[in-house]
Amino acid sequence: KAQNYRRALIARCKCLTYLDDRPIFEEERLAAEAWAVGGLPAEREERARQRAEKEEAHRRNIEYMKGALHAEPTGRSLRQPVAEPPALSTSYASALNALEARRDALLQGKLQAGAAAK
């Protein structure tokens, strides 16, 4: 079995996207190219650089979110005060009043019937 064949193939074949049923990501490509130039110490240095870059991006995202949580409101609120409801048309208002009156009459009738049954 050839030693370091994956690194060597990745470093030599720039257009290679899959090898051994696994994708080749940009991080692995950069590490393999560093290995081809400077050996194992260069590859370790490249991986450390990538790790530091990811940690820095993560730290920036956390700082941004902390700032967003403690920032002054921009005047825009998710809950806007409810305005006065629009005036009902006379036909709708009279129909609504008629329904409410009928409901009240039915409730009164049930209450009276219930009181008489006792």
C-alpha cells in the first residue's frame, strides 16, 4: 500500500473532487498542498491556521449576536399597538346587534326554563 497516496493525489490533481468514495473539501486540499510543499510540519501548521480561522469566525459571530441582544431598539417593534378597529357598516352593525339580542333572549329563556324545572 502506498504511503500518503491520498495527500499526494489531492496535491497533484487540482480538479479532483472525490477520492475513495469520499469528497475532497477545500480544507483537506489546502492541507495536502501544504504537505506537498513542506511535509508534515507544514500540513500541521496549515491545519492550525484553518482551526484558528474557524474559531475567529465563530467568536465574531458570538460577539455580533451579543451586541444585537444588548443594542438599543431601532424603533421598530414586533408588536405594534392595535389601532382602533374600523367602524362597522350600518348593515353589518344592525345584523350583529340582532344576533346579540337573539343570543341574549335564548340565554334568558334557558335560564328561566332551568329555574322553573327546579
